[in-house]
Amino acid sequence: MRPSPGSACRGSLFFLAMALGPMVGVGALSLIARAIGARRPEEADGVYRQTLLLSLALSMIVLAGGYLLAGPAMAALAADDATHQQATLYLYGFIPALALMFPTGAMAAALRAAGVVRQPMFVQTAAVLINIILAPVLIAGWGTGVPLGVFGAGLASSLAGLAGLIAFALMFDRVQTLIRQPFRLDRLDLGLSRRIIGIGLPSAGEFALMFLTGLVVYGVIARFGPDAQAGYGVGSRVMQAIFLPAMAIAFAVAPVAGQNFGAGQAARVRETVTKAALFSSILMLSLLAFCQISPHALVAPFSNDPAVIDVAAHFLRIISLNFLPSALIFTASGTFQALGDTRPALIGSASRLITFAGPAIWLSGQPWARLDHVWMLSAASVVLHAAIVLWLLRGQLRKKLSGLAAPVSVASASA
């Protein structure tokens, strides 16, 4: 069984939606966390209302743009007509899932800023399980007698996303007390919206560059045939799953460091960043070892096509060399969000257009080029990316934390 032809483009479109989401979500998290740390709950509530309003607008844009552009985009990227047709059908079912990410992301950002992480994680995990259960039912038509094929696979993601949104709305008021009525909208506040977008826009650019990099990979490997694209689709999805634990740690950096930054606790900000980098590095090194020893075990459940499995396994064995630098990149990105300046993260991501995208396009035109060369080039570019963001992080910590002092208590002032 070959994986869904839409699986590779699904990852790229997921990153495209993630490029739009941070434009409001990252700014919201940063401002809400700092407002909580400074004990200004009314400011936190106002930021959330504007975030929700902006997120709903983005949902409408994604729905309209997705259905208009899915077909032409897949025609330009697919290796053959069959892949184009099947990938387009998949996306028609999957696009609502992308739109639902925005209001869900607004609620998730507010909860993360308030330090509520466990419950959202459970909801998101449940949504994934719902997707897994629904996918074969809708694809094969089990119990319904109406097999939907690859469209059903995309629709399963959309229904799971809707279930996740409803669950977030039901639990929102129960897990925190700072912000009430998650769907209540305020009037547009242009000044506050500009502040939110000003912090989030570089993060949006960062994810957009990831999307462009994914398109470059997908286009470059097209010359190696459908097996290469299918194998990359499987391998990249497994890699995204592997990254989730390290990303979870990085996600915790932004609210914890942001609250401490708002409270003027410079030492605690540094401690948060150091521990997050250490924990995520240890975790990713263990996953690196597993990918080196037995990558086939990770990808075999997703296909029984030997050629596809070999491509995916070889991809993981080489690309896992960047797991450690990726963990450090995630930690640095979370710290930049906490400090309210995400431009350094964008600079780091932009470096990959120079170190990877350009050389990869050139490489694709060389008769001697092999698929391995693309993966090795990608791994090397991530190492350089990590070096750049760590250097920028050091400067940001020095700049933002110098002179930062915790509020003086009344008792201390009296003494």
C-alpha cells in the first residue's frame, strides 16, 4: 500500500497554515504571558479578544484561498497526473482542518500563556486519535457503505479538528480564571492588533520560509520519481512526530520565560532557557540514536512498498543528524517569543534559503546528483541555522535582560 499522495503536500500546507497562525498566536502568547507576569489581567483579556478576532479572519482567508488554489498548486508540484488528482481530492477534505487551526490556536495561546499546558495537550492528543479512528472508516466506507478514498482521509482531519475546537471551548473557562467566555468578541483595536502582529509577523515569516523550503524539497526530488516523493512524505511525517516532544518543551519556554520576563526575573528567564535546551537536547539525542539503528521500524507501518520504505528510512537516517541542532532552534525560538522580539528567529530561517534552497535547486540539475545529496545538504543547512540563532539568542538575552529587575515589594521598600 502506498501512502496517500497528499501526505507530503499535507505537511507543507500544515506549515503554511502555521505561518499564518503565529502572526497572531505568537504575539498573543508573548503579550498575555508578560501581562500575567506583571499582574495586569485586563490587558491579558484585551489581547486575547483581539487575537480571536484576527484568527477568525484568517480562517475565512484560508478557506477561500485553499479551495481556489489547491488544484493549481498540486498541478505544479505533483510528479504525474494521478498524484495531482488524488492530492487535490485529499486537500479538499483537509482544508477545513487548516481553517479550524486558527481559533483553536488563539485559545491554545491564551492557555499556554496562563501556564495551562497539560489539558490542551490531552485535547490535541484526543483529536489525533479521533483522526486515526475516522480515517480508515471514511476512506474505506466502513459502516457507511460510502468509501471516500483520499478525500475521506482529509475529511477525517477536519472532523478531528472540529472536535478539538469544541473541546477547547468547553474546557476554556474551567482550567483558568483570567479570561472568560472564549468566543466573546470585542471591537477591533488597531493599536493592540498592530502590537500583536508586530511580534508575530517575523514568526509568520519563519514558518513561511519552512513552507517554501518544503516546496523546494518536494520540487527538487520530483526528478527522482513518485517513490521518492512518497518516501519523503512518509519520512517527513514521521520526523514531525519525532519533533513533537522537543517542540513541547520549546512551547513551554515561551510562557514560562515570558511570565518571568514580565515579572522582572532575569535569572529565572536564563534558567528556563538553559534547562529547556538541556532537556530537549537529551531527548533528541536518544531519538537520533534510534533513527540511526532502526529507521525502517519507524516508517514500515505507513507503507508496504519496499521502494517507498527504503527512501523514507534513508531520509530519516540522514536527516536525524540535525535532531540536536533542531532542538536548540526550537528552544531559541520559544525564547525569542518570550522576549517579544521574534526577528532573530526569522533571520535564522532565512539563512536556509542561502545554505539549502539555492544549492538544492542547482543540485537537482546535475546529472550525477543522488537523493542522498539532497538530505545531506538539508542536514548541513540546519546545523548552520542553529549556529546563527544561538549566536543571536546570546545577544538578545544580554540586551533584554540587562538592567531587568523584579518589582520591589512594599516590605522590602520599607526596610
